[in-house]
Amino acid sequence: MGKRRRNEAAEHEVEGVHDVPRKFKQSDQRELLPVKQQDGSWKRQHTKKEKKKALAAPPPPPPRPRPSARELEEIASSVESAEEKRLKISKLSALLVEAPQKNMGSLVDLLRIAKRNKAAPSIQRLALLSAVAVLRDLIPAYRIRPPTEKELEMQVSREVMMLRDYEKTLLSEYTACIGALVKWVRGGEAQPKANRAAGVRGLCALLEKGYDFNQRDELIAALVPIANSNEATERSAVCACLVSVFGLDAQGEATLSIIKQCASLLKTSGFNVKPALLDTWLFIKIDAGATAAAGAPAGKRAKRKKREMDNVSRELAAAAGERGNKARTATQVLDHVFVS
């Protein structure tokens, strides 16, 4: 009986040992694979654990400078959706057409959108071609002549001052628009193909309407090489524009400028030109009576009258289409055509 009780106490004691969770001491040793020794026994190996190095915290970033007003404006403009930008371009164009003298700043805004590098190419093209369309409506039927120093010293009315400011801004933005179009056309491979096509389209539109306006020679110099290019679409567009100018140019000065540029291109290209460029010459209008009058000697009274005319009167006479001026221009056109 006493033996039985002792056995039960021992079993209870063993169960109590298993119920208590064991506590393992964290060791700084790491066990390696055992190594067999010469006597056939295996020897355990241990090595010291490497302590993990705490990663150094990265230095705090330098404080960002506060953006300027111009940068804030650019950030705000980039957030605008494409539809909002198109609506803005439409409103600026409408303001210009309704009251150009009061809203010339809208033309400046249009060109600024077209030149903004962060804007999408489609928005740039829409802004620049909108400026071209508006300028076609604003181009006057006369050349803008900047006032001389003597004229600036004279006291004029308020209306004349406003007209001078309007013409000055118009001519400045017209020149800037042509510069942007020429940059797109001559941009090379770096310029998107759609931008180049839009540049050719804009230059042709301005030349057809402003063939007798300021910056005419710049437009012709940019378009004539394209009339001889390998790009068929652009070449046909420019050739159609030249034919249109030949038909509209009653005075002959734009025609003479085009023929001079073509003659120069013929020489520099070694007379390797496209037939389409030469086909445009078939549409040149020459008045035979005008060329005959150019060869006849002018009377003394006519020569004296022409010498006594001031610059303004001479320009007005040229605009009115005086026969002597027109005849001389027609003769020069024929000379360049025959020599070429």
C-alpha cells in the first residue's frame, strides 16, 4: 500500500514538471554544423552571433524655397484640364474679334500659351492657329508705318495716340506670331510633325491675307523652300498659296518678291527643283501694256513730280497703283523669270 502511494506521488511530480513552461536563456552563440574527428566522434561547433547594426536615420530634406508668383501661376495652369484651356483660348479669340483695340492683351495671352513649353502640343497648336485666324481679321488694308521722331514730337489727339498704340502692339504681336510659326517649320526632327504642319498652314494663311502687309518678305522666305521640299502635302499647300497670291497681287510687289526668292533657290540648289514649284509660274499675271509703258521714256514733268513727292505721298501713290510703279515691277518679274 505504501509502495503504491509512493509511485502515485512520483507520477504526480513528473506531470507537474511538464506543466511548467521551460525558460530558454538567450545565448550569444550560434551553432554550426558538427565536424567529424579522427576517432570517429562528432564535435559540435559554435560561433559568436553578429550584432545587427542599427540603420542610421536619413538626414532631413532641405526646406523647399517658397514658389514665386510666376511659378504658382504655371502650376495652376498645368492643373487646368484640356477642356478648360480650349475654352480659355476660345474666349480670348472672341474678345479680340469683338473689340481689338481694347483687348490686344488677349493676343499676347494667346501667343504666351502657344510658346509655353509645359503645355500639351495640341493646346499649343490650337492657341497659335487661333492667333493666326484673329490676325487675318485684324490685318488692315495698308502697311503700318512707324511714326518718325518728328511725328512723335508733335502734339496729336487722343484718338491718334490710341491708334498708334494699337498699331504698334498689332505689328509687334504679328511679328512674334510669324517668328513662332517659322520656329515650328524650321525646328527639324526635334519639332513634332503636327507642329510643323500647323506652322506651314499658319504661314500660308498669313501670306494669303497679308501679301501686301508688313513682314511679307519674311513669310515668303520661309515658305518658298517648303515649295521645293520632299514632303508632298506641305509642298502642295505652299504651291497653292503662291498661286493664290499671284492671282490676288494687283500691284505685283509680292509676285516680284516670290520670284526673287525662287530664283535664289534655283541657284543655291543647283537647279534641282520640283516641277510643282515651276508650275506656279504659269499663274503669274503680267500686263503687256504695263511692260511697254515701262520702256517708254517718261516726261520731264512726270519725273519732276515724282522727285518732289514725300515718302508718305509716294507710298499712297504706290498703294493706289500708279502705272509707272506697276510697270517697272512687271518688267523686273519678267527679267527674273527669263534669266531663271
